[in-house]
Amino acid sequence: MNNNTIPYKLLLTENEIPTRWYNLRADMKNKPAPLLNPETHKPMTFEELRKVFCDELARQELDDTTPYIDIPTPIRDFYRMFRPAPLVRAYYLEKALNTPAHIYYKFEGNNTSGSHKLNSAVAQAYYAKEQGLKGVTTETGAGQWGTALSMACSYFDLICKVFMVKVSYEQKPHRREVMRTYGASVTASPSETTAVGRKILAEHPGTGGSLGCAISEAVESALSQDGFRYVLGSVLSQVVLHQSIIGLETKTALDKYGVKPDIVIGCAGGGSNLGGLIAPFMGDKIKGVADCRIIAVEPASCPSLTRGAYAYDYCDTGAVCPLAKMYTLGSSFMPSANHAGGLRYHGMSSILSQLYDDGLMEARSVEQSKVFEAATFFARCEGTLPAPESSHAIRAAIDEAVRCRETGKQETIVFGLTGTGYFDMYAYQKFNDGIMSDYIPTDDEIAKSLAKLPQVNA
């Protein structure tokens, strides 16, 4: 098919929803380093992981050899509510940029949670229900994950307890109320309800919190209650596995219309949406079947890939979770209260960290004022108000399209539009009023946090 006659939406049918998730680790030549027990510094075993995670999720976390894992029928049935998600040709954006580039975006915001997070939330809730658990605990940054999990838990009749990063809890009361509408309890983190929360508040009075803080509280809460397990919305390999449905659908749609991407772009916080989007394309790259540039885009205020260290670190601020080898700013790093709450995590997925260290993907950081400039431009061109997190990918896609205009080179750009920004109007108001500020941590701030990395001989 001629690339210029591609329809606005590259639609798939229900029958084309993937029946298996793709486990990228199976094809990686250099496997991600294993999670380590925080006390012994030995690789975590299934028995150790199952104390925190559901049994099946613990198995998935440890599996780096099985390339494809079947998606259970109840999860696929749930997916049919909002999948397949549309892949859109951004004709209006291309025209506004006067670029020869062809731009596509995978839109994951066409569900009640408003983001890609529901892909993993339903899987994790399903496995918790199958195990006979009472409920789950979790953290949420911007609120998309908490919203998705509360919806999934309501569907499977599970108790859902959410620790929401305090700055987002205060800025996004409507997101909080959606969670409560689905039956979840929501606590601003750090809080006085856990020992680790009280400790963090004592050390950082008045802090707006971080995902690392909220993770610590959620883990403590799960371990202190019978019949509960902790679930995480990003970072972990099991979550990247579930999110591979994004990339699998994207590749199926592109193949259906004879389109080969030159560049694949995603925003990066913990790494799940980016890992899911790039999975099949990276798999082809590793196997030498095809090649494309893959770009991770992170906030300049929390630049783990571009300014962090590749080392073992705690996954949480309270240092109670396993150690993961990743690009990190240090688990004690407290990012500024930027408006991309879902990207305010100190570390990056071990999968993406390994791929980046191997030189298989690129990374760049951008200031939030430039991100919202791109978000506003996109909204006026394409008619969808993007989430601040997604807008990091939009910023890079626009920059790459402008480069194509300047060089006259026609390239195909694919990026992930992970969700909508309709609960982020406080941030848009700051931008529209011209009072949005950019904060970039100093080298000294990052060095002080990295100085506290655990000493691991592994």
C-alpha cells in the first residue's frame, strides 16, 4: 500500500488482539541482572518473591527464557472492552510541521483509566483473584496506575489500597475520586499510616513525596496484612511483559499496511510503556531481522538514564524492596514537583537499562516547559489533549520530524501516546498562564544521592 494513502486510523479487529505476551528478555543476548535480596545480596528466589507478589507474577518476574506467554482468556475478554487500541497516522501534525516525515502514534487512552496502565492492572488483579487473595496494595504517581488498578480490582471483586504521591494527590483530586468511585482507598504518600512513611516525613518534612516513597509504604502495607500482595505499575519485568501488547498491536497494524518504522519513541519513567511499545521492534533489532532507532524520553528533572549511574539500587526510598541493577539517581533522590507525576521515579526498568547500556537504544531528557509546548501544539493539530507523560514522546517526535524537514529526508516515526491529559488541567493552567518553571537537578544533588547507593558485590 502506498504510504501516502494510509487511512487516518490503522485499525485492527478483535480477532487480531494478541493471544500471547512477548517476553523480550528471552531474545536479549545480555540478560538483565537479577533482582537481589536486600539483606543477603543474593538473587531473589521464587519463595522470596511470592511473599510480596502473587505466585504467577513472581514466576513471570523470574522467567527470562520463555519468549511468549499465553494471555489467559478472562484477561483477553477484559481487553476487548478497550482493545485493540488505535494506531493513528498524524496527518494534521505532519502538515502543521511541513515535514516529509510520516508520523504515527499508538493511542492508549481510550479506556476509563485514560492510559496504558490498564493492560497490566487487569493481569495483576486476575492473578491475585485466581490465587484467592483478599486484595492488593500499590502506589501511584500521576494517578493513572491507581485508577487502572482500582477499576481492575472492582471487576474482580478485590480490595484495592493505593498510596498516591502527595504532590499528585493534591494536584489531581479528580483522579483520586475516580479511584474511590471504583472502591479503592487512597492515601497521600508519605503518610503517617506506615513506619516507613513516618520515617521519610521525619527526614524530609513537607516533602511532596516520590514513587519510591509510595512503593515503600505499599509494600509495608501488603506485608502487614494477611491475604494481600503488592502490585507495581511499572519498572518490573512482569509489567513490561504485560505492556508488550502495545508493541505487538502496533507492529501488527504497521505490517498490515506495509509500513516499516525508522524511529520508535516513548516516554520513560519506570519504563513499562516504553518497554512494551518497543518490545517486538527491539526483538527484531536484536535478531537482525530489522533495524530502527529507539528513543527513550525522560524529564530533565528526573533524568535517570541520561544522568544516573548504572548500578544496583533499592527500588524504593524505604530500602525494603529488592535491589535492581538499573540506571538510577539513587533511591533517596527526591525529584522536584514537576507535572509529569508518572515519570518521577529514581530508576529505570532493568530491561531498558540493559538495552541502553548495550547501545541498542538512545535517551534524551527534556524540560517540562518544552514538553507542554509540544503538548499544546499536538492538541491543536490532532484534537486529543495528551498526558504530560506522553508529551515527552511528542516533544521528541516533533523534534525528529523537524530534523527530517531540515534534511529533506523522509522517515517513519512511531511514538506512544500513553494517555489523556484531562486530569492534568492544573499543569496546563500553569503553562497557559506562563508561570510554569523548569527545574533541573544540579550535579551535586545527584552526586549526594548516588553516594548512598548500596555496596553490592555482584
